Amino acid sequence: MAQRMSDLLASQALEGFVGRAAELEMLRATLSPDGPRVVHVHGIAGIGKTALLERFAAEARSAGATVIRLDCRDVEPTEPGLLQSLGEAVGGGRSGAEALATRLGDLGSTVVLALDTYEVFRLLDTWLRQVFLPMLPENVRVLFFGRQRPLTAWHATPGWGRLLKSLAVEPLTDSEAGELLAKLGVDGEEAAPVRRSTHGHPLALMLAAGAVREERREHWPEDAPLQHALDELTRMFLADVGDPVTRRVIEGAAVTRRVTVSLLRALFPDLAPQDAFERLRRLPFVDGTSDGLIIHDAVREAIARSLRASDPSRHLEYRRAAWHRLTAEAGAAGSIDLWRYTADMLYLIENPVVREAFFPSGTPRLPVERAHPGDEDALTAIIHGAEGGEAARVLLQWWRRMPQAFSVVRSPEGRVIGLCCKLRSDRVEPTWLLDDPVTAQWYEHLRRRPMARNEVALFCRRWLSEAEGDSPSEVQAAVWLDLKRTYMELRPDVRRVYLVAHDLPAYASVAQRLGFEVLAERQVTLDGRDYHSAVLDFGPSSVDGWLAEIAAAELGVQHAPSLLDVEARELALEGGRVPLTPLEFGVMHHLQAREDKAVSRSDLLRDVWGTTYEGGSNVVDAVVRTLRRKLGDQADRVETVTGVGYRLRSR
């Protein structure tokens, strides 16, 4: 008989077993007199449930317990079928339920009955819960190993209480995945991409390791071993999906981070979206959350990657449909929900530089935290060690003036090994910017290319590592991740990020792909060393608009041109360009940055006219009237929101 995919994991269970300390501890508790009597062990296909059962069964037998194991795939899912198979396993022959229950109790002081692949036994679940298990003597423990969580009826049935436990088998940690790969003969540079792409899924790790070993002999293309493993996983995961409609839905949903009814409506306009949602929700590798459905990482990426390899046009079509839906919804999202759409859009972007910049695939090892006075000696030493006298003096002047602008990177032992100084344009004294040759250049750039009144620039004045200065390093990676958190917190107000580096060429390829512009005319020389500045302008829609533009370019989506040319401070209409007064520009810029959202007159007065303005809100209405006249046939895009203010409607 052909070997099942899940059997592959079982065959190597003892030899390649790693981790699972917490899971084993819970199972060991069943061997004690006051331990749980029933444990439901559940997890997605190939996650290691059978391997866990093999390891625990060996331990239990060593501890003196009797272990009876049945694979439900080999048992007829009826009461007589189970009783017959169980009778053969325990030597009870063809017996009734009560006789077999007594026979189990007589097999030893502790008896473990394990039913593997329990998901195929759902027809018998009620009978087992209500009839058979209550018959069992107190020395018998029952373990269910399956892909699905226990039905709620188990927890709702009176009497189970502490006697019942549910145990979810999670993916291996990154270090455990590395240990397993090493046992399988894959280590070092070969192991890193496998760990990243398999998300700690044991069977995926085994398949990929086997394919890597095969690659050494067969000289496959570089990406082929991993794709081979993911193709095998995809076939296995889709075996849980019984009909072609659900298979189609899971393939389309796999290109997204989370699944909602509205997103399914966009992906599958010919299907009933609520029905598609319910089809997904019932799958064992899909979890329900407060904001949609989440497909298990290993399942989602295996299916999406296989779809991209086998049908790239359909893969692209799904991503484009998702982009259009997410862009529309993000425009109307409140600040509390905006981060979800940011993460959703990032998931659509395949540019590895952008994705790694926001959500690194590895686990950051070095913590970044705000500096405190006790860090001064370490900061000073790092600055003097990396900078010349003049550059160090300028940077330490910022420490004296704004110590709250400094953060430190600590080693695992807690020692300061790096630092970062970052400033906000709306919270720094302009004269202090002019005292620093580097920030003076940024100030001048802002003066020549001004932002709207409410927009903020983030100045990354310097990052330094004790060992590498401002060159690429683990310290620099930790600092950059912390910077991403900062301007994610500042959106939608953050418009630009300025940074400076002595070793800017080392970052040239990354900076270019992220959209940084090198300010060649803003170069500063200190202590005979050149310091190069660069700026990233997110645009009027801040970080989220920038991400949407990157995704649009990658997907080949035609993004509607902006009505407003910010640099020229003009309306860009089909009939030509129309200049704007400062107030008209301020109102239009403010509305565009919040496209499809209602903006109150009081917000416009505060952010365009300034907080000290004492006139009435009718001045806003007057400016909007002139704007509409200049917009011509686009005038209806500036909508009046009764009782609130105005909204710029997207196309």
C-alpha cells in the first residue's frame, strides 16, 4: 500500500524528534492518578501529532503503562467497526462495549487508549462522549489525535471539568526547526531559507530537507527543493478540502493575510461571499479571529506559492482584486483598525526588501529601548569610538539638549552596544536644527519643499554600533526595525523620513528599492569624512499610501492619478494645471491625505489656519467653494458631509 504523507512523519518520529516539551508534559500528566482522563490533541496536517504520539507512547510504556493505539483511517467509522478493531487490539475478540471497557481496565494499572487521525471519526464522536467513555474504568486514559479541535459539546457536557484537556500542537520554534534540519543533514546557509519558508512545520522541514539533499546530487535549480516540498504540502492540505468550490476559495484566500466577507466578495464575484466564508471557517487549518479568518502560515504559503508556480496569471488576478478591495477599505478605516490594512497590504507586496523592512522573518535578538541617564558613559564611548571630534561634539550636544530622542540597543546580557538618535520635526526647536550641520541641511530641504501644516518629518540623526559604526550589522537591523515602529505609530501624520550615513553606499540597493532619494547637494563634511543624507517621502497618504503605491507598481495596477501636485502646489486636471492659493492648497492637501474620510471644519481650521485662528468656520466653506470652481468637472469629488465638514471622494 502506498505510504501516506502523514506516515512519513511517523516513520522518522523517534529519530528526528525535537522540542515539544510542553506538549509532552501535559501528556505525561495523564499517567498520574489525578491527571486528566481525556486529552484532545489537535493541529494541522503534518504538524507532528503522530510524532508526538510515538514519543509519548514510548515513554508511557517505559513507565509501565499499557498503550493501545488505533489509526482511525483503518477502522470502519461505526460502533461495530470500532468495537471489532478494539477487540482485536486488546485480545477481547468480538465483544460488546461493556465487556471491552472491562477488558481495557484489566490490562494494567495505567492503560492509554490512543485514537490517531481522529478527524475521520467525527460520526462516532457523540457515541464515544456519551456512551463508551463513561463506561471506562478510572485507570484508563483516552487520547484523541486529530486535525480538528474538540467539539464544544465536550466542554458543555456536565462532569468532564478537569478530566478533559485540549492540547494544540503548534509549529516548532526557529531554534527547534534548526535543530531538526541539522539532524536531517541540512545546516548553515542551506537551512536559513528553509526555516523562513516552512514556519516551523515539521513535515515541511522534512520534505524540504530531503529535497535539498537531492539537489546536491541532481543539481536542481536553486528554488526547486523548497518548491517541491511546498507542492507536496499543498496536495496534502487540499486533501482536507472536499469540493472544488472550497478548493478554489482556499487558493484565492491564500494570497491574503486575513480573510473577510468583503474580501471574498472581491476575489470571487460569482460566489455567495458568506457561503465562501463559512466554507473556509470549517477547515481545520483556519482560525477565526475578531477581524476575519487566518489560514495557518504553513498552509497559506504552501498553497499560494504552488498557485504562483502553476498558474501565475490567476495568482496575480487574486492579488490585484485584493489590492483594490483593501485600498478602498483602508481609506475609510479608523485609526484603530488602520494597522490591520497596513499589514494586509504588506502581505500583498512580494518585494523582499519592503517586507523584511517591516516584518523581519527572523526573531530580533537585540532589544531597543529608550536611553536613561545611566547610559551616558556607554553612549559617549560609542560616539567617540565611531566619530571624529567635531561629529561627536554635535551628536553629544543633542544628548544634552534632548536625551529623550536617544534609544539604545542592548546585548542579550544588557550591555549598551548601539544607539540611535531620532527627532520629530514638530517637537524640536528649529534653532537647534540650525546648530547641527547635518540637520541644518534637512531644515533647508524642508524650507524649499515644505510639507502641510499637520505633517511630520522624522529625522534619524544617527545610528551607531559599538563594533561596526553605521555599517550594516545586527545593531543597525534592530535600530531600523525600531524606526519602522516609530513611523507606523506616527501615521497618518508622518510624511518624510530623513537619515544620514557615512557608509551610505552600503545601503544603496535597499534604499533605492524602498524609495529613498539621496540628497546629493546636502552632503556634509565633518572631521574630513563625508556624511550623506537621504529622504523618503511617503506622499500625502503617509505610510499606507506609500505601501499601496509600491503594491500597485508590483501588481501592475493602474492607480488613479492624484488631483494635487504637492511639489508644484497645483491641481493636476485633464484640461491643464491650476495654481492654488496657500489656503486652497492646505485644504486640498488635508482632504487628499484623508481621502474618503469625513474631515470636520474644526480640524481644517486647526491644521490649515492654525490653532490660534479666532475666525468662524465659514472661512472653510469659502475656500471650499473656490476649490470646487477650480476643480471644474471634478468638483463633485469634494462632498459636503452634513453636520461635520467635507470629504474628498476617491474615483
